[in-house]
Amino acid sequence: MELSPSKLNLFLFLKLPNAWFSGVRLKELSNNHAVSSVKHRWINQNPFKSMYFAVQAMAAELVTGVLVMQAIQKSNRKISMLVAQNTSEFTKKATGRIHFTCQQGHEIDAIIEKCISTGEGQKIWLKSVGKNEKNEVVSTFNFEWTLKVKN
């Protein structure tokens, strides 16, 4: 099954309902980048009338994770993936529609190849940048993904 935004949004509904009900949606997916979107609403706000950090984290992780899933699928191998750690920085109040982008698909392809060729687990840090409708950065997330070929 080829991954697409509509299929992944259905996956969110079925497997990650908190993300789906919070409004997180995958908007774009290519070999090198992915874009998600989430709009500030009553259901996903914090007491300060901006988007709750955890909602931003779900949208940010989605774009990194979907690129990893896509690279694994292209490899035709069974590879486990897991977030080992993450960091985040918040630079502006998240209101309105926020788009999160990761543009490291080619780096992921290379680390998957290394994982397969060496048979050893690998780690990669992936960045997701969230911008508001004025194209201002509101938050930046970094996720360390661990990858290991399954036996």
C-alpha cells in the first residue's frame, strides 16, 4: 500500500484518535518532505489561548514519522522505528493554522540503507518546524528516531 495523506489521515483516526480529534492532518508527502497542519481551536488550546504544546508535538512528530515509514516501506524490509528522545523550542504563541514541515527524506533513505547494510541499529535526528499563517516560526521540534532491522 502506497502511503498518501488521505490514507495516513485515516490511520490517525483509527490508531491515533487524540491527534485526529485535535485537528492534526497530513497535507503533503513526497520522497523528501512532509507537511502537516493543525488549527488552533477550543479543543486543542491551553489556558493562555494558544495551541497546547502536546498538539504541536503530535503534528511535528507526524511529519518526521511518516517520512521514516515511507523509507521503510520503500526498502521492502521489516524495520522497527521508535522515538528515543526529543527536544522542542517555542518562539511564538501558536494561534491560527500551523504547518509543520520536515525536509530530510533523503537523509532518512541513507540511514535506512546503512541500517540494512550493517545490520546494526541506527539513530537519526529529524527536525520539524512549525510556522503560522504569517510564515513565522512558532516552534521547532527535534526527534531522535532509532531504527533496527527485524529478524
